[in-house]
Amino acid sequence: MIENLRKYTGLMIVVFVILFISFFFLDSSSVRNMSSGRAMLKISGRTYDDKEVLTLGKNSFQLAYGLAGSGDFDFLQFASLLSNADQSDQAPEKFFIGRMILRQAKEEFGVYPGDEEISAYLRTLRIFAGPDQKFNAETYRNFVDKGMGHLGMTEKDLRDLASDVLAYKKIKDIVGTGLIVDRDAVTKNLALENQQVSGELAKLELAPFEEKLQPTEDEIRKFWENIQDSFTTEPKRKFTYIVVAPEPIAEAKVDDAPESLADAAASDEAKKAAAKKKEEDRAKAAAANAEARRTNQLTLDGKVDDFLFKLEEQKGEGFEALAKEYGWETKTTELFTRTAAPKELDLELRSSSRGGKTVDQLFLMDVTSDPFSKISPAVAVGENQWVVARLDSEEKSRAKTFEEARADARAQYISEKAAEALKTAANENITKIKTLLTGGKSFADAAKEVGLTETKAFTAVTSTYRPDGASEPQNLFEASRYAEPGTIADVITESDRAFILYVAKREVVKEADAAGRIDGEVLAATNRNETQAFNAWINTRIDDAKVEQLYKN
């Protein structure tokens, strides 16, 4: 993933703008983070508490992705590499571990970005640019004073993050020194990329091969016996849970009575004044309603936080009784699978960068010897709700019996055997077509003679060509770029069909600024090599650090 980041700049800007909004304006976890000074991690013999892990890990991880949302991709690479591009809930912790390893390396390599260097770097970031695309001090101050507030972070935290990003870039250059890219190889590859290919296609469908297969019971059983471990049941879990929402507000309203005769007879100036007052009243009412909702949300957040704190003190006991004290209804499910969750536990997560539903979080719960581990964290769902659940029991995944797996085993047997038959038939047809081509027949006539009546010509296909999914393979250009004119390429197999590809002509299209394009490709390839070297280096350092997760002990 990492080496391909630069290929998708436009798409990633959109994605990370969305991430920025979710992190900075739709906080998905407004329940208080309780920093108790509890030891959380030990890295290279040094212990870090929960406050350090929160500030330098989770909150900084969110801040880095928020900055990347405006196109400052140094932060994207920094966060992705240090977290190993992890998409799970463990990503912030992995980011913290990687960041602490990087800070150790700063001392080893003597990399210490100074205050002026940090300030100059921050002034280059797009997120702090004004309408003229230059650094705007007011935009910067608003971001520091308001945008970072919900994360509990200060300007110092931002500067520390920028310092570590600058150090990462320098250390990446150091560990990647000497990884030179062969310019001639890049030139040849670009020539292959800049081709136009013309030729013809013949298609074979998978369905007829599947229809011919009618496996016996004995064949299905023997097939299942060899791979029976791959057929397993879904794990099931049973929960007792609460779904809570803020108290509804008594909405402030504005008098929207119809215009009276007196109003209609009033002067234009009086009408404008009345309309302005009504608009001001609406704005005040909307602001009052928003503030009331925010107050009720904060009240609920505090109650949920207190509820979890008391449950932790009680070692997870008394879930129902404590919920009743808060006036919350508890419900208990039957055993269910992740794909068949009750409606209330199938709600979309609120402001999650990775999407998902409540049930996904509940099935990620890792139960340990600690009784409180059976209690889920507060899961933000819907517009303003929280879900907290207790795991009551579970049924682990197990291997299916033959009777349970028979239908799936039969379907897989047919799928695999039909795919093998399809490829064999395609190769046999290629051999026959080649003989006919040697005899002077056209590809279309040769294909028709071997029973392939459906052929299609293609012309001037390039690396940017988008194949017609109904009649062309998705990798049409890739499959044809190396084949010599007048020859047939290797069989192209897809999930439900195969293609025989005849290449009639290949020609290179010259670029106006070929030298500049080659320079850019060499630079990009060098950067990919350095990134891969840094990734390997920091992973080795993390392995050597013997990281211990103290909070799970």
C-alpha cells in the first residue's frame, strides 16, 4: 500500500478531507478519556502511562490524519508507516510504539529539528493557507485554538508532531541512502507504458463447464476431507446491552403566525424591520436549540463515562442494576453471529473513519482474565446514541461436519474443477489456432474453426484504456504489452470466463517531455525504495524493542 500512495493523490485528498471533518468536527468519542497515570506500555525497557499513550498516540494519530486531509501527505506517510498502515482499532497504539522508536532513533542519528525549521515547515502546510494559497496566521491560530480543542492538544503538541515528521523524513533519507534507481530500466518501462496495442480477442465462458459437472457424493466427500478445516461455523455471542440517547429538548420556537391585515398595511420600512426581527429570532432560537442539544449530549456523555467507571470499580458486576439506577433499559440477546445481529446492534458507527457497525466492535472484544474485559467500551452510534454491552456467553467457531459443509463443498468443487477445465480448453484452443495462423488463416477465422464464434477486435489500446467489462478482460493492456506482434499471449483467466488474446500490432507513442517524465519516475521510484527501506528498518527496531502491553496483564 505504502509504495502506491503517490498514485492516487486526487482520490486521497477527497478521502482525507472526509477524515478531517470526522476527526475535528464530528468527534466519535466524546466520552471523557480518563488518564489515571496507569502504566500501559513498556518499550525498550521504558514504561509509558495512559496519558502519554493518549496524547502521543491516539490523539496525535487523529491529528496527523486531519492534517493529511488538506493534502499534506508527509503526515499521511508518517501515520501510515508508523502504524504499519493498520486499519484496525490497534492502529493508534501501533502508531505510538513506532513514534517512540523513531524518537529513540532521533537521538542515535542526532536528528533534532530546530524551532525555526519547525516554524518554517508549518508555514508550508496547505491546511494553514489562506485564499492566496500562502500561510495565513489567523487560519493557523483558529486551528490551534479551536480545531485541536476536542483532542485536548496544544500548539506544543502540534510542533512536537511536526518535529517528528521532519525527523522521519531525514531518517528515511539516511536508511535509504544508496538505493539508486536504474534510469535505463525506468526508460524501458516507460516505453512499454507508452505503447498502443491492437489485436483481437476470443472469449470462453465458465458456465458451460460448470453445467457439465455433476459430482458424486463420494467425490464431494473426498474433496471435503482434504480441505475440511476451511469449512467452519461463524462464532456466536450473546450480550446484555443498553442503547441510550440524550434527553429530548423543549425546542425554542419563533412565532410564525400568518401576516395580519395591520402587517400588510404597514410601510415597507416597517415590514423590513419586522422581517429582520423575525430572522434574528429564528437564529436565536436555532442557537438556543443547538446549545440545549449540546448540553444534553454532554450530560449523557458524562453519565455513560460514570457508568463505565463504576462498572470497572465493580469488576463488571451489577450491569443491570447499575443501568436501572440511571433509568436505562437493558436488553439481552440470544446467541447470534456477526452477520445476523439484532437490529439495535446493527447500527452504523458515528463518525468512524473506517465505517462499520456496532456489532463489528462487539465481536472485536478480547476477553481476558479481567472480569471487566467482558464490558464493551462506549460505542458511538447513530446521531447521538451510545451502546454499552456485556458479553454473557459465546460459541467459538468450529469445523463443520460433512453434512453441514456439503453444499459449500459441492459448490467449491464445481468452481475449482470448472476453472481447471476452462483453462485447459483455452490452452488447447490456442495450440489449434496457432497452427491455423501458420497456415495463413486470420485470427477470427481460426477461432471460428475451433468453435469460438465470439471474437472482438481492439485498436490502439493504451495504459489508460478502460476495457469494456462485458466483452474485454480488465488487464487487456497489461496482458498484451509484452507479446510480439503476430503472436498469442498467455491465457487470461477471470472468475467466470477466459480470453485468448491475439496481438496484431504494438507501437510506442513519443512523449513531448520524455526526459522530464523519466526524471519524475526515477524520483518517485527512489522515494518508494526509501520508504520500503524505512518500513523494514522501523519494523526491525520494533521487534527488537520487545514491546509489552502492561494493561492486558
